[in-house]
Amino acid sequence: MDIIAHIEPFYQVEFKDEKRTVKNLSKPINLNLLITKKCNANCVHCCASANETTEEITLENAKKIVDIARKNYVFYFVITGGEPLTHTHFWDILDLIKDEFGIILNTNGTLIDEKTAKRLSEYDIASIHISLDAPNENIYEKQRGNTTKLSEVICGIKNLVKYNANVTTKFIITNLNKNYLEEVIDLSESLGVKRMSLAWFKSVGRGLSNEDQLLIKGEEVKKISEKLYELREKHKDKIFLSFDDTQCFPFLFKDIKNLKYRKLCGDFFFRVNYNGDVYPCPFMENKVGNVLEENLISIWNHPELLQQRKLAWGKNLKGVCQDCKQNIICAGGCRARAISAYQSIDQKDPLCWVKND
């Protein structure tokens, strides 16, 4: 199922709508479901602060959430953690979802032996996102700890590619790995991966206490962004590079007339924790409800979520973003980073390098 292509029209925004009319979806089309906080890795940037905890969704509550999603016509689930494959009932949860919803799976890839890869390939998963943001064991250990190895990730990717699974490698850009972008792109290509997603580090979860060694700012963000665009063009015949952050697109500012769409963060999904607690996104800690205790539509219309959707359209931004001509593209950038830096959801993304003269 090409669920990604199927849903894109629902959350693309036409740039010609200069009034930026907020066209709210009546309900989320995606639930980002954190099924466990347990993880076999110890990543310095982990937004979930995952560890060896036993906190995970019960099979009973998983059934309840899937039933709620069914009744509200949710299109697909993003299954995440922690490391989802450590969950006691991982396969049972996939079985609950597989026939009625699209699936995207986030994993570190270290637990995917050939048997697991073959079994995953039978679920018609739209995309298996595997963390790959280091070209060697030294950089891998600095960013993801010493409890897992890069060689295990590479083995997992090879096994999935062997069984024709849809693999997307994910690269979190930090000060530790910023000089190895093309090496990891080359590595992804050599493994037979056709899509790679890149995103800037966010100072949340465990990453907040490691911000000094991880965070990239200002002009360096601009420099790396421009390099990413060059790499995207250079490698486009072999691998598609997608960018999770609008700050990766300085070239867009130069030629906005040729743009037709952009996607909105926070306009079509929210995160559901293992205990049913709901948050605006995987990188925010402001709880807005509990899907096991409250009506999903009521949560979707929570004032904080409504505010975030307005901000996603570039409306109601404050500070330097308020009158910036670029905010139709970036909408002020990542709201989670704004909260982390300024304790305010309506301020600029601290990674912003645009100067308003």
C-alpha cells in the first residue's frame, strides 16, 4: 500500500492561498503510537528518553486504541518507541493494524535478523524507517551509545532489502555527524536503499541534557542546508533525499513562485503514548488528553492543538517571524524547538538563519 502517496493531498497546502485560511481536518489521519519506552540503544539525542524500562502498551489497550482509530477513520499508524521490536506483543500489535490501516515503522534496525526481515516484509509496511546517521562505529557509538553497533544496523538493512521491504534510512543531523552526510548517503545507496530522510536534532528528551554537544545553529545551519540541496541534486538518480525540517530548504526562499505545496507539521496527526496520553507531536511534552479516557475528536479540538494548527499556517506567529516574508514556507520552523529554546510555541525556531533587514 502506497499510503504516503495516498494521504499527501490531505495535508498539502497550496501556496496560492495567500490568506492562509486554516482548513482544519475534522480528525487526525495518522496516530503516532509509542508502544514502548524500552530500547536496546542509548542515543544521546533520544526525544523519548528511552532506556531499559518496562513501560509499554498493554495488548488490551492496543486493541482499544486500534478500535478508536477504526471508528474515527484514521488512515495509518506510525509505530514507534523506544525500540518497537523489544515490545512483548510487537507482532500481535502489527496483526491488529495490518488489515485496515497503513503502517510506518520506526526502528533502530539492530534487531532485524533475516527471519525478522522476512516476517516484516509480509506485512506490506509502507516504510520501515531505520536510523542510520553514522558512517563508522566510532561516530555511531558517540551518537547512539555502545549497547548496539553500526554493523547490526547495516545487517538489518541488508536483510530487509533482500526481502524487498520499503526501507527509508533516517539521519539526525548533529555536531557529532555533520561532516559525514555524503558518506552516509553513499552507504545508504550501497545497501540498496532508495529513500533517505534527514532532520535536525531537537533539544527534547535526553537530547536536552546533551544540547551543548549536539545542537547546530544559525549560519552553520544555512551552510549545511545548502550542502544538503547540492547532495540531493547529485544523488537524485540513485536515492531520494527528503527533509523533515523546512530549514533544509534555503533554495526555496529564492524561487517561491515555482512552489505549489508545502506540508504542515501538526495538522494531521498527534502522538499517543503507551498509556493513552496524547501530545501534539513526538517532540512535545504538553499533554492534551488521553485517548483511552476522552473522545478522540474532543482531544483533536483541544485549544493547544487548534493553536498549533494555526501556527502551522504561519498565522499568529510573534517576534521576528510575525512580519517575515518567508514564514509562508517555514511557518516559523519547528514548534518543539521554539518551546525548548524560549518556552513559547509562537516564537521562531532557534535554528533559523534568515535575516530580516
